[in-house]
Amino acid sequence: MSMENKPNDYVLEINNISVSFDGFYALTDVRTKVRRNTVHFFIGPNGAGKTTLLDIICAKTKPTAGTVMFYPKDKEPVRLTGMKEYKIVQAGVGRKFQVPSVFVNLTVTENMILSLKGHKGIFDSIFHAPTKEEMESIHSTLKRVGLEDRADVRAGSLAHGQKQWLEIAMQLLQKPEIIMLDEPAAGMGKPETFKTGEILKEIKKECTIIVIEHDMDFVKQAADIVTVLHEGKMLMEGSINDVLADKTVQAVYLGRGGE
Ligand SMILES: Nc1ncnc2c1ncn2[C@@H]1O[C@H](COP(=O)(O)OP(=O)(O)OP(=O)(O)O)[C@@H](O)[C@H]1O
Ligand SMILES: [Mg+2]
């Protein structure tokens, strides 16, 4: 976090965001920058405003005050605040929701084909076979999330963790500059959570990952930077070691079952 950073080091800028729901402030004056090709975690107790912040970035929720700026690589800055949600996705900011939304009766590869054809829809996927390049892209992406040997399996028969990785792979196919993940390791055991962390570290080479998570081992494993939210306000930001050593953060997390 030195002063030498060029503006282009950052892919997202959250400027003084506040959100009021009928007078209740879910977020108050939140400001931070997300550096390109990092895994940037947002952590904090339940109700801290983490999901609301992702809702603001993807314009599902309108802020009461503040703006979000997106700096796509080698392109003009884009003001995300006020944009249509689908335009934000097209601009290169993808989001994976907590509940997996894969087609359980289609194979892993078929789900990937659907995702690739995205905007053209399901009929195009049925009537136009993917090109050789598209199939290569699907295979290499599945490999990056460790699903290459599951390609012909029905998505419904995948383990919970594998479904999550498939969804991440489906996002990656759209070549987003930012992927947002809300508790990707929820419901996963330790080995799957660890593998998810390794996947994030692999894919950050090509995009930036914004992730919400409660599991501190997972945060330690994968975080480049951590922003702590509490009751809608930014408590602190820094490396995971700085965050864990912080007395205020420790106080906020006390009684949370040793997370
Ligand atoms: N649409 C809404 N209307 C009213 N209140 C809301 C709305 N969305 C969120 N809130 C409130 O805003 C606060 C922040 O919610 P948010 O879901 O962002 O928290 P979170 O940090 O993601 O929590 P968790 O860890 O439980 O997922 C909560 O008190 C929540 O009840
Ligand atoms: Mg949440």
C-alpha cells in the first residue's frame, strides 16, 4: 500500500458508500480500493454489511450516497453506480451467489457450453455446436478448477464443493476482470475449503477476486488483503496478520466460536 501505486493498479474503487434501508444504515461511509490480480476479502460478523456491499458493486442495491468505479484494463473507467445489472456483467464484473445454480440434469461440459453461449441463450447452445477453440477453452478452464476428469458427469452428481467450483469455472469462461464470491466455502469440509483457496490463488493470475468468508483458515490461506466490516462501518484493512493482531477486531470477533 505504498504511494507509488499507479491508478491502473486498482480495478475497483468504492467511494464513501452509505446505504440506508428505511433509516437503518447497513453501510456507512465505506471506502476502499481493490488492487488488480489480488484476492481481496471482506470479513466481519453477521449483519456487518458484507453482502450489501456486493449488492452495491453489482448494482442490485442502490446506495444512498457514494459511487463505485470500475477500472477495466486498458479501457475507460466505468461508473458502476446507476448502471443496469446485466451491463455490469457485460463490462466484466461477475458474481457468484451462495446457492449453486448449475443445471443438475446437464453434464459439466454442457453447463460450461451454456455459460459460454450466455447471452445467446439456450437455443443457440442446442443448435450450434461449440467451436474447437470454445471446447479447448472449456477444457482448460475445467482443469484450472480441478474438474477435468468430471467433464462428462451430470452436474447433479457432483459433490457440493465440485458444484461450487463448476460455477466458478462457468464465471471464468466469460473472462471477467472481477469475480465476486459470497461465502464460497460455506458448507464445505476442510479439504474442499483448502482446495477452494488454492483455486482462488490460481485464478487471480487472470482476474481479481472479491470474496466474503467467515472461515479464518481460508482467509489466511488465500487473502492478499482483508477489509473488516462491523455494523456497516469499516473497522480496518490490512494483511491478515495485521487484522488478526488488531485488538478491536479481536473484540468484535469474541464469542464467535473461535472462528
Ligand atoms: N433489503 C434490506 N432491507 C432491510 N434491511 C436489510 C436489507 N438487506 C440487508 N439488510 C440489513 O442490513 C444489515 C447488513 O446485512 P448483510 O446481509 O449485508 O450482512 P452480512 O455482513 O452479509 O451478514 P452475514 O454474515 O450474516 O451474511 C443487516 O442488519 C440486514 O438485516
Ligand atoms: Mg452475507
